[in-house]
Amino acid sequence: MIVEVVGAVIRDAAGQLLTVRKRGTQRFMLPGGKREPGEDDLTALARELAEELGVRLVSAELLGRFEAAAANEAGATVRSHAYLVEIAGEIAIRAEIEELLWINPATPPDVPIAPLLVGQILPALIALSTTTPSGSD
């Protein structure tokens, strides 16, 4: 079984990545979720961010399409379209979110992290940060 989702890559000024743990689960993952019938990626992402974190999606750029064992559905594979996003508003725990955790992609903490995030998205973010030129004065 394939579980299709959209995920939001939200980073702070220091490059920390926002992860969430949903109620009744153990693993941290990107905010986001499944599309509802008729939704495209950005519509679903905007809805999920409003529901889960109380924020508004300002912009989104596709980081990539990733696939791995699902964190919370035994025997399933999750296929995620992960977007680098800009948001507006104060981040707050809402809906099914139990906990927020900001992590350094290069040195994630010793907590349970979804296979998709630890195995593919964190390495993609590290690669992105090493290829993105920094401003020079």
C-alpha cells in the first residue's frame, strides 16, 4: 500500500527544521499529510499547515519526491512531495499534533524520527545547504 502525502520543510533562521509528532505516535516527521479528494499539493499543504500549526502558507518550492517505509502504518510505503515553504503566523500545536521539535538536519537528536525524514529528507537538506552559495559582503 502506498500512502501519498505532502510535507512542509519549515526552517528557522539558524537552519533548524521543524518536525512534529502526531498524537498516539512515536516518530517525528514533517508537518503535512494526505491530500483530500480534488486537492493539489499546495492546496493540501496550505490546509494541513493551517489545521496542524495555525499558520498560513506564503510560498512553496518542491524539494523533491521521496519514498520510504511508512512511520505509522505497518507494511505501507509513504510517498511524500516535500516542499521548502515560507509561512506566516505564530506556530502553535493544533489538531492531531502532540509535540513540536526543531532539529539540526546535520545532527538530529536521539529521538524516533520517521524513516523518510532521517533517510532521505535530512540528507537532501544537508546537500542543499552545501550547494547553496552564501552571501558575501
